[in-house]
Amino acid sequence: MDHPLLSVQDLTVQFRTRAGTITAVDRVSFDLAEGETLAILGETGSGKSVTAQAVMGLVPRPAGQVTGGRIIYDGTDLLTRPPSEARRLNGTELAMVFQDPLSSLNPVLRVGAQIGELFRRRRGASRAEARRKAIELMDRVGIPAAARRVDDYPHQFSGGMRQRVMIAMALALQPRLLIADEPTTALDVTVQAQIMALLADLKAEHRMAMILISHDLGVVAGVADRAMLMYAGRVVETGELREVYETTAHPYTRGLMASIPELDGPRERLQPIPGAPPDLMRLPSGCPFRPRCAYATDICASQPPTLAAVPTRPDSHRAACHHAEEVLADVVAG
Amino acid sequence: MSSPAEPLLSVRDLHTSFPIHSALLRRKVGEVHAVSGVSFDLPAGRTLGLVGESGSGKTTLARTVIGLERPRSGQVLFDGRDLVTLSGRRRGAKAAELRRIRRQIQMIFQDPYASLNPRLTVRQIISEAWMINPGVVPRHRWTAEVNDLLARVGLNPDHADRYPHQFSGGQRQRIGIARALALRPRLVICDEAVSALDVSVQAQVLNLLVDLQADLGLSYLFIAHDLSVVRHISNQVAVMYLGKLVETGTTDQIFTAPVHPYTQALLSAVPVTRPWAAPPRQQIILTGDIPSPVSPPSGCRFRTRCWKAQPRCASEEPVLAHRLGDHPSACHFPELPAQPQPAAVGAR
Ligand SMILES: Nc1ncnc2c1ncn2[C@@H]1O[C@H](COP(=O)(O)OP(=O)(O)OP(=O)(O)O)[C@@H](O)[C@H]1O
Ligand SMILES: Nc1ncnc2c1ncn2[C@@H]1O[C@H](COP(=O)(O)OP(=O)(O)OP(=O)(O)O)[C@@H](O)[C@H]1O
Ligand SMILES: [Mg+2]
Ligand SMILES: [Mg+2]
């Protein structure tokens, strides 16, 4: 990638809590090219949302702090810019859609006014113009009878329609990068399919770069180009999505794949990962996945693994495991 | 759903609705028809999966079966006894019989944390059931029995005196399962019991449910919105839409030869993990949302979102009956999925 739109380098985010300091994001690096979609995957607490918050400049202060790394957007480091300037980017260049659309919409403002507000404040549009733009966008994201519904309040919309409103707001100022954090997790499968189809359309139409955050490996498979798996705040495996899913080289990714019942797979006993996701306050030495890992040996306790090229696709596929080649051999053997 | 065995649970034409009151007019102004004429059988030792979109009435159906909601009409036959007629009495022999039967039906909820009293230890949470239902386990056996139950669900009995907040989400769900098992139920209703869990932990709990069924001969009514999970655990599946069952059958029948357009749409919406390796499939993207159960569409309730709807669908309600293939469906125009579906469906 010669000129990535976004380049995150060694990003580290810590939270100070009453019980002590935790490293929610631990030296995370990734690049994203114009028009490319990256899926960030992993279980609860792995650091997906905090990574997104850091890119958007939304890490809650003062408890949370970016303590290291760089976030280079279009050539300049967002972390060293004055906050006012970073805020200006939000919406125009970068935009985000959250999991829970109701809590991010203002309940006492009409939906159309909330979308239109962006045009009025950021583009100096007139009231009538903003309203027209709002209807246009609502129509674009598939809200039926947009011209009529523009004056409704958020509670008059279903969960799926609210998520469309959020997407409409995120798209209003034509951002170059859209981050969607679990955009369909609270929705029915039928509505989830609608939203994912919409995101795929938008991606194709506008060459918009996207970061899709999910705990569901299946939901992103049809849309994302690349996948990045996180565990305990660290990137454990990354590469082209298909490579990561087919020639898996990290035991955690492999465990996740074996935990999912497949709609068209054989109905055999699941092979869950033993144990539970780690407590960031009490991480084991070496590899954080070690206590749950069938491949773990002495080296895993003494030396934290770093991301290294996976031999099948050394240019793009990397995994952080001392036993990556064994895992890969087992995965390939079935 | 035919089975040679006598059904353990048999639901007959069940109707449950909620009144809508107007604060302004101080009277009932309408009704939410949450469950509108549902019938099914669940044989002993088997699992019936219940699927359908949010608001289709799954939880209301479950709550009516365990007696938390009173149906407007219909029967809930457990072992041949109708719980609806039994529940008319507060005291006496019938009330005692009802309590004895109800004990055998337990429920596991989606949110393990909300359903566990934070001020009680795990031991107290589990023993509470025996306090309320004396005679199931004698008091001198409580300690041993709690330990057995915890071990059975994969928790360390040494942790029995800890509080719910000291456990992870997956462990809390195991506590919920242990509590449900305390009264030695024969039927366990799992309402989105694994939905909130991370996939690796969800797989552990699914395996546990499978093992418990094999060991204890439990029957499950398994409610979930994740169709892959339902397919994994169920012997039979019922598909619910706006208060009614639209298709029922064995898991294979529903997943490989669904004939109702709603079932086909639901299945086609399930994301596949390896789209490049999956057989090509027609994705049906349904338009709009599930209509309000206050004033459901006339005739077929699915017709407002159906790409095959004809005038007949508005005037005549399709009942759940054998129409095409070897299992019941409720569509005037059932078709096997091999039939090509119009591409226009994809329009949002
Ligand atoms: N405001 C905060 N204060 C303290 N700790 C926080 C805060 N926000 C996040 N964390 C912690 O940071 C870690 C990473 O959280 P994050 O929200 O990124 O996880 P996630 O991968 O998005 O998980 P989920 O799938 O549950 O959304 C967790 O341990 C979390 O408890
Ligand atoms: N106590 C109640 N009072 C009024 N209406 C209710 C009540 N409980 C449920 N409903 C309504 O009944 C319908 C069915 O709800 P129910 O909770 O049974 O659906 P569900 O299939 O379990 O949905 P979900 O997948 O969201 O859990 C919905 O329209 C709901 O709003
Ligand atoms: Mg998150
Ligand atoms: Mg429910």
C-alpha cells in the first residue's frame, strides 16, 4: 500500500480505573487504503471499540488516554493536532455509526432536523435546503416514504430504521472513512442483511473506506476485504479476510471458527475455546491467549509473540503466535 | 411434527394478548395480539427450536407456557394435563397439582445477570427453589445437591458462596442453568439463553445443554434469533411470524426444504462465514419491518412483505397445514427453494 488513507501505528490506549491501570489497546498497527474495508473482530473487551474511539478522537477522558503511537490520516498525525481541528474532521472526513442507535439520537428532535442540522452547521445550508438534503439521504439509505417520515421522532422508528438514520447522518457530509461499530448487533437477521447490503452498496458507489467492527465472523465476511483479530487489546492475526479464514494461523482465530455452528456445515459437536476471555488487570506473562491455548509451550509463557508473516501469504497475512506454522498445518490438514 | 412418542408438551390453539389502555380515555382502546392461535407438540427428550423476528411473540408464548401470562384461550397440555384449566384455582387439590407440574417446567433467560439476585450467593440462589418448593430436596441434602449441580454445569463447587458479580457472563449463565435444574425439570425453556454470550463461551454452553439433555432426558423449547444455533441444537423447528406459526417441521425439513417465503427469507439472510465456499444462493432481502401486532394485516400476516402476495392472500388466511412437501406450512403459494426467486425482491 503506497499511500494509505489511514495508518495506525503502535496505538496504545490505557484506562485508569479504581482497581488499577489497564491497557485496552496494546501497540495496535494497521493501514487502510482508500475504498478498502477492514473488519476488526474479537470477543467482548478485546479493544475493538476503544481502537475506533481513538481514531475518532473519542476516548473518554480523563479515565482513558492514548499513551502511545500515531494515527496518520491522509498524511498527518491526528494525535498531535489541536482538538478543534480534529473535531472539524469528524463528519466531513471521518464518521462513525454506533451499535445502539437510540442512545446516539436526540429523542426530542425530529429525525429530519437532526440530519439537516449537519448541513446547516457544517455547510451553511438554509433550513429548506437542509430539509431537502435530509429527505434525499433518508431515501438513499432505504427509509420508505422519506418525505413523510422526515418529521417523525426517533422513537417512531424501528431499530433497523434508526440504524439507517444513523448511517444517513454519518454519510451526510460524504466522509472518506466510515467506522461502523457493531452496526447490526441489536437487529434481526433480516434487517441485518438489509443494512449490510446497504453498506456494501455505499462502499462500491463512493469508494469510501470502512472499518467494520464485529464479534461475528460471518456478518463481515461478505463485505470486508481484510480482517484483523484482536485479543486482550492486541492484534493476534491480520490479513486478507479470506486468507485469515481459510489458512488460519492463530489458535484464537481457529478456536473462534470452531465455535461457530454453521448454517450449511455438519451438525457435529462444537469445539469451544476453553476458559473465558482474560481479565486485563491480570494478564498472564508472555502470550495473553496462553491459558486457553492447546498449542501453548514454555516459550509462550516467557516471550510475548509478535506479528510475523505467515508463509502461505507472507506479503499480507501475519499472526502473533510462536506456533503459527503448526496451527496452519493443522488447519490445512482439516 | 409427527412423532411416535406421546408429546410431553402440547400447545393447542393458544391465544395471548395484552390490553392497550389509554391514560387519557381511562379505558381499553385496543389489544396487542402477541400470540394468535399457536399449536405445536414437543416430544419428551427432544428440542423444539422457535425462531422469528423481534416482536413475533416468542417470549410471550414461552411465558404463557410456564404460566407467567394467562392465555385468552387455548390449551397448554403437559403430560396430558391442561395447565390453563388447572390454573383457575388458588387452593385445593388442583392448585397443588398445578404447582407440582409447574415445577417440572423451568426457564433460562437471556440476561443471566438480571435474572440472578445480586445479594444472594450462588448457594442461596439455587437453594431458594427448594425453599419455595418443599419436598423436592430435603434440607440436609442441600449442600451436597448444590455442589453436584455446580459440578454438573461446569462450575467449581468451591465457589458456591460467591456472589453473581464475581462470575463472568458465561459462568453466570451456567448458574442460571444450575438454578433451573434444581427442581429436576423435564422441560426447560431457553429464551435467547446463549444470545448474549461471546461465541467461544456460547459454544461451551451449547455443548453443556446437549450433554444435560443426554444425561437427564430433558426436553427443550429453544428460542433464539440465531438460526445457525437453532439448527445446531434442535430436532424440530417452528417458525413464528407476528403471533402465528408459519412453518413447522424437522430441522432438516425446515433448513433444506423450506416452502414458506418467510422461512426462505429468514434463512437467506443468515450470514455465511465462508461465502466463497458456499453454494451460490439467492439472497432474499425483505423490505420493511414486521407490522404492528395491534392491527395485523388481514388474511396472511406476512403478505405486506411478501413478493408473491396475490389478492387471495389479503382475503383468506392460510392455515398451517400440509401443503407441499412433508411438513406443514401456512402459505397459499408454497414453493420449494430450488424455484428461482424474482430478483426484484432485492429492492429495498
Ligand atoms: N470508559 C472506560 N473506562 C474504563 N475501561 C474501559 C472504558 N472503555 C473500555 N474499557 C475497557 O477497555 C477494554 C476494551 O474495551 P472495548 O470496548 O474496546 O472492547 P470491545 O472489543 O469493543 O468489546 P465489545 O465486543 O464488548 O464491544 C475492556 O476491558 C473495557 O472494560
Ligand atoms: N407486557 C406486555 N404488554 C404489552 N405488550 C407486550 C407485552 N409483552 C410483549 N408485548 C408485545 O407483544 C409482542 C410480542 O412480544 P414478544 O416479547 O413475545 O416477542 P419476541 O418474539 O420474544 O421478540 P424478541 O425477539 O424481541 O424477544 C410485541 O409486539 C410486544 O411489544
Ligand atoms: Mg465494542
Ligand atoms: Mg423475546
